[in-house]
Amino acid sequence: MSTKKIDFETMSFDDLWSLHEQISHILAERITSEKRELERRLAVLNRSRGVIEGKSEDAPSYNGNGKARRKYPRVLPKYRNPQTSETWSGRGKQPRWLVAAIKTGHRIEEFAINGNGAPKGRRQRA
């Protein structure tokens, strides 16, 4: 690489554009080769950890320690905001609308979707 200084201000538009195309071409080649190298290194790392390459959407996802994460069933909503029809499954952090309603004196059972005003419990065996 030469240390010759280029004065871009004095270059013509055509020369600048040609230089831009050359730089873009070189960058694209280097990015592609760097990507190939990183993919190769990742494949080597995955093989050493026992992770299957080319996993599909149906393949299990892995958490930080390499164990397969189990699939959870879809959870139906248990609570509904009567003003906006927003729903909450009862899992995770309570939504803002529910927290605000509870602070104003409402009870969580008032927002239950099942209609009887009380959340369903686990089914008991007879």
C-alpha cells in the first residue's frame, strides 16, 4: 500500500466515482471472505459443542449452557382490559393497565375472561 496522499477535492467526478466503485468492490469481497471465515469458525465451534448445524425453525432452541429448551404450549389469555380489549395470560409481569386498575381499587378477578369473576384453579381429581 502506497503512502501517497490523494487530494479528493481536486479529483473530477468521474475519477471519484471510479474510485468509489473500486473501493466498494474491494470492500464487498473482503466482507464476503470475512463472513465465510466466521461461518467456518462457527461451524467448528458448533461441532465441538455437539450442536446440529443448519437447524430449522422446528429444531429446539438452546439456552446458554447447551441444554435443549423444552417447548411450551400456547397459553390462552385469562384477563382482559374492558376498555381496550388487551389481554394477559396471567404469566410474567402484570401489564400496566392491570397494575393501574389494581392501584385504583379494582380486584384482578374483575378482569377474568371466564366470566364468573374468579380465576379458574387447577382441576381436582374426583
